[in-house]
Amino acid sequence: MSTLFAAAQTTTDVASTIGFDVHSLVDGFWGLTIEGLTYGSVYALVAVGYTLVYGVLRLINFAHSEVFMLGMFGTYIGLLIMGFSPSGNVYAEGTLMTVVYLALAGLCGMVVAGGAAVGLEFVAYRPLRRRNAKPLAFLITAIGMSFVLQEFVHYVLPKVPVDPPLGGSSAQPTIRLAQAVEEFTIFGAPVTNLTMVIILSAIVLALGTDFMINKTRLGRGIRSVAQDPDAALLMGVSRERIILVTFLIGGLLAGAAALLYTLRVPNGIIFNGGFILGIKAFCAAVLGGIGNVRGALLGGLLLGVMENYGSVVFGNQWKDVVAFALLILVLMFRPTGILGEKLGKARV
């Protein structure tokens, strides 16, 4: 009896934390939408990496979130190499040089993330393919490598003698390269320069990847391996090369997403900083239709907006719950996602 009473009390306590503030949603609708699109753009870029690897290999690469995390550290290291220090002051030497430094920092992040993705494929997944391992072995390996990369940054990277120290349990000291400046408003909601850069960059990169997949020779190779790897091999397409390039593209996009994320959350560079974001990006890929690049873009933007709405209506502590509940709701009525599968749709 006491157990039932305790359970009922717990349910009551949980229910009391759930708000339903529709008025705040209506009042801040456009600001919440813009903020949601900003985060959703980052989800979308990371989701493209998930969707490409799944489309080609039928592999859920759960270590992709740590590739994103390494991209954040790559961006940070690039800034340190260029002479920036975590003083808390914003760089203010003109727009042109700010863009140059942002591009160089982003390039460093992309190189680190792309290299990590390729290394992950070469070390963890390729040996399994050569042994014709079962899909479960790939899934377990992906989860294991996720924790390996996290703990490498958590415990090993801090032993590198640099100033400031890298990795460890705390977030990296903040380096602010750009200051958010309001450019214009949409129905009273401010749109900053950083918001514009994040959203437009993500859309251009995602659509550029989609164009590459559908309109280039490399893209035809990726689609052919996704649909029928044996037939692709008979036609002279190197399956191993395509898989390697697919991981590389996903890693490069994760590195670009890392730069965009650190522009919005400069104090978010930490060893487990990619974990929840990576899960949300995977949800975005499934939501839009895993295997579909445009679906990943749509799913990311939609997820970012809806979780932002939910955080206001139900309370900020329920923000992640709203995101995952949305995924479940969509999959109940459309299991293939909003746009459906595309890359490997011909495979049985």
C-alpha cells in the first residue's frame, strides 16, 4: 500500500512540473522559431552524416556524435594555433578578418572531424566487414567507439602539455570570435548576424551535399553502392572507396556543424558535448527519412523548432522529451519518416 502511495505521489510531483503556457508561445512565436531554426540547422548537418552512412551501409553510426565533438575541439585548437586566447573578449578587428579566422577555424574542425570519421571507419568498421560480421556487431562497435572517443578526450587529452589544457571534465574556457549583432527583425523578433550565418551555412552545405549525391559521378557511385553493392562492383565502382568517402563527407559536415554550434554556444566544448546533440541529430535523420539528405535537413529544422516551442509550453526541463515524443508520434503514422528513404530504397 505504501508503495502504491509513493508511486502516486511521484506521479503527482512529476505532473506538477509540467506547465502549459500557450500564451508565452503565442507572444514569442517568431523569436522561438528563429532560435529553433538556429539549433535545428546544427542538428540537420550532423543528421546528414547519419543518413549518408545508413544509406550506404545500413549502419547506425552512433559514434558520429563524438566525431562532432572532436570537430568542436578541432575548431578550438585551430583558434589557439592562430593566437587566440580564452580571455572572454570578442575579436573586433573588422568583418573581413573575422570571416577569415572563422573559415580557418572551421577548416581545422572539418579536418579533425573528417579524419576522425575516416579513422573510425578504417579501425572499427572495415575489419568487421571483412569478417562478414552481423549487423549487431556493427551496432555494438559503434556504441563502444562512442565511449572510447569520449573517454579519450576526458582522460587522455588532458595529459598533453598545452596551455590552456585540453579535454578533461570541464568545458573549455570560452574563446569568442564573433559578437552577435542584430541585423533586422521579423515581426519584432531580432535576427542576428550569427543566426544568419548558422542557418544559411547549414542549408547551403546540406543542399550542396544533396546536389553532389544526385548530380555528380561520385554521387552516382554512392547511390549505386547504397542500392546494390554487388552490381556496383560489377560496374567498376569501388565499394570500399565509396564507403570511405561517405564517412569523410559525414565527418566534414560534422566539423562544419561544430563551428556553427560553437558560434552559438561557445562554452559548450566538452568531452560529452556531442552526446545529446548527436542523439537529437539521429532523431532528426529518422524524422525526415533516414537515407534521405533532404529529409535530414527538414527533420533537423523541424526538430529544432518544435523542441523550442515545447520548452516554452511545457517547461524547459521537458525540452528533450518533446523532441523524442515528436519522433515517436511521426513514426507511429509514417514509419519511413516525413520524406521517406531515398539512397538505398531499391535494396530489399
